[in-house]
Amino acid sequence: MRTIFRSQIFLLLPLLLLLPTGCKAKKSLPFYQLENGGSTVLTVDDVRYIEDTHVVCTTNLPGCWEFTGKSGDVIGVCGGRSPERSGGYDACEIAGDEERRFLYVLPNRFVFGPYITYILFREDTALEAPSAETVSRIVVTMDNTLSVQHGEEELTDADLISALLDFYLNDAGDHVPYTAADENVVGFTLTFHHQDYPFLTCMIKGDINRKTGAVCLTCQDQKRRRFPSDFPYICLRTTRYSSPD
């Protein structure tokens, strides 16, 4: 029994030796206080970065931007009150954000429970929810890549972007409940890209009936709604969509 116990200790010893090394490396980084209260605020060199989950978040929530980029260099540690313990979080730059308007904050050690991350933007950054003025393009991705050439199509028409967002945000169209799987129905994703920040996107789900041509979108209220017949969505009804026959 003692032999088994000693073997387990020797297996764990290299891992235990690595832990102090990692913490020691963090001590050379600046420590910033992460304020968690009514709102989340991180102050870096007298510049305030705030969190607003109604506008941008780290998960795909209805009507807001989602961070889908990559983290860059770690500029400091934050959280808690102890720089000696690395604060618990790393404050990272975001790849492609040369002006450092955004910061990505994530745990720098193993955590029990939910893995909480933050996307914060500089307080003087004018950031609004997805709109015709903030979206540069839409990428349409079909669930069945055989339905459209290369499986994707890019849309840049401003009027179409505006119409799609208006339909989505205002929960327009008749509610069509989800039904059992239908081989005629093909799902798709509309990925809206921010015109200034390529790491911010907004994804909306929809589907098209290849037999009837009916197109539905899952709107902000999370209900499946059908486009009216006069809606300018010809891009989703082209002859390139294959017929089940």
C-alpha cells in the first residue's frame, strides 16, 4: 500500500513543481484591479475598460455582438487583491486590435465551476448593437454544403443587411413553430461581421424549404418566423439550391 502511495506522490511531484514556476513568471507582469459589482471595470494605466453584455459578450446572445477572435499578448494580471497570486486572471490584447480598444480577460489557472471570461472595451469606444450602420457584410453558411457552391455566400448589399436585421430585431413575420425533421428543409447561418472590428460577429440561424422556397429566421425572441413573400431575400432562393428530387 505504501509503495502505491509513494508512486502516486512521484507522479504528482513534477506537476507540483511546475505550479510555483508559473506563478513566479506572472509576478513580472503589472497587476490591475478588476472591479466586479454593479458593472465590471478594468483600469489599465488610467484607462477604463468596461463590460456591457447587452452590446458584446463571449457567447452568442440574441441581438448582441459575440467575440469570435483570438487573444493576443498578456499585458497584465488582474482580479482579487493579491499580485503575488497573479490575481487569478490574465488581461490579454486581441489579435487585430492595434489601438487596444478591447481586452480579453480569462482565468490564468485551473478553476472549479464555470470558466468565466470577460470581453471589455475602452470606455470612450462608441459601440452599438448590430445595425445596418455597423455591419459590413454577411456570410451565409448552409448546413448542407451541397446546397450552394462552396457552402458559403457573402452578402454586402446595405439594403438587404438592413432588411434582415430589421426583421430579426423586431420579431417580424408570422410565427412558425418547429416541426419534425423534414428532408426538404435546409438550415443556414447568417454571420454578420462588424465593419470596424473583425473579431465581433453576430450569428443568426434560419432555414429554407427547398420544395416550397419558404424561408424562416430564428428572431431575437427565439421564435421561428417566416419571411413574407415580398421580402428581398432572393439571395436565399437562388436556383443553386439543390432539389431533393
